[in-house]
Amino acid sequence: MGWYVRSLGKRKIIEFMVLLLFVFFFLGPLLNLTLLAFSGKWQFPAMLPQVWSLEWWSFVLTQEEVLSSISLSFGIATIVTIASIVICIPAAYAFARIRFPLSRWFLFSFLLTNAFPKMGLYVSIAVLFYQVGLMNTLLGVVLIHIVNTLMFMTWIPAAAFKSIHLAQEESARDVGAGPFRVFWHVTLPMALPGILVASIFTFLSSLDEAQGTFLVGIPDFKTMPLVMYSIVEDYPSTAGAVFSIIMTLPTIVLLLAARRFVNADVMSSGFQMK
């Protein structure tokens, strides 16, 4: 065993230690959350639950507020994703294909929503929404979610459009295709992986949005993150663990779907605008 460790070298051993730390700090909390969600009794110093139970799963899934928050969250996330595609895809294509003054600065401005604490931004937007009557409305909630997803739906599709060579579009025009037909049959299918990734990130970002929804949508619009706060405060930690897993599952499923249809190069190219 000793000779095998020496043959690996210090670098390999350090890399392995770093990997173990990564697994411990990132997967450890998820493992603890999963065990807690299925425990009926778990007291220190036991390493595993003394009693396994689905009692809190039954409790959480029978709460009317929880079920309504799940349907509301998925409905709002779907609306936000569709609206973001309609608004941002033309803008992304313009940034990739049209040179206009200060285009880089305008593209950079989409990062500003994530460059500063969001609560201050949301409070400013809430004041504006109050003046125009958008507080506690579905439109107000959707708009404040879109503000948070502009970066994904602009930068990633813009990079996808940028990676498509102009010669491919010009070849289609040379054989008589019009601009719309070129975009629909040539440009859009080639940029679709990047748009798919941006749409998944947009959907997940909207699904997890809490602060903006709290400021603009309360009390009529209680999404999953807002209900999560009340569950954690009012019920045992086991109920919070169950609801946390319910919130985490869509993220895991959609990211696995993205990995199946889109490779890592496409996912990373969204932040490599030249």
C-alpha cells in the first residue's frame, strides 16, 4: 500500500484530498438533508436515524398551501421563461450580428442585476410598481422575475448566435431564402442548444426567486421559496428537509436533461462574448 501511495506522487494525493473536501462540503449537506427527510426519530449521537418514517412527507404533501405554492411556482416560472425568450432572443441576435454604438456597454449592463445586492434593486422596483399599480399582481411578479433572468437569456443566446458563421447564413440567402427563412431554418436550429440552456437557467432562477416575490407578490402570491420560510419557522426541521428536497428535485432533473442534450462547451460559451 505504501509503495502505491508513493507512486502516485504528491500532486495526485493533493488532488484526491481536494476532491474529498469538495464531496464532503457539497454532497455532505445533501446527504444529511435526505436522511433527515426520511427520519422519524434521529437524536445525537446516532450516525443514522433510529426510526425511518414518511410521516412528514405525508404532512407536507397534504398541506393545501404547499400544493398551491408548487403549482403557482411552476406556472410563474413557465410564463417568465416564455416571456424572456420572446423579449431577449431578438436582443441576443442583435448583439451577436449588429454592430451599433456602445453595444458592448449595453450587453454589459445586463450583468448589473447580479452585480449588486438584489434587495436594494427590488425595493426600488417595488416603489415604482406601487406608483403604477403593479403591487400584488401576477404581472408585477412576472416582471420582477424577468429582471433577474435577463443575464441568462441575453448572454448565453448571444454567444450561441455569435458562434454561427455568417457564411452559413449567406449560403442560404444565395439559394433564394429570405431573412426570416434563414433565421428559422438555419440560425435558430444551430443556436438552439444555447437557447435551451438559457431557458433552463431562467426557469430555475424564477423557480427559486424569493425576495422579489416577497416584496411585490405578498400576500396573494406565495411561491415555494416563501412557503419554505414559513415551514422552517413553524414546523420541525424534518418538515423543512422534506420541502427542501421537493424544491431541489426540479433543479436536478432539468440539469440532468441539459447535460444529456447539451455538452459542456455550449454551457460555458455563454460567457465568452468576443
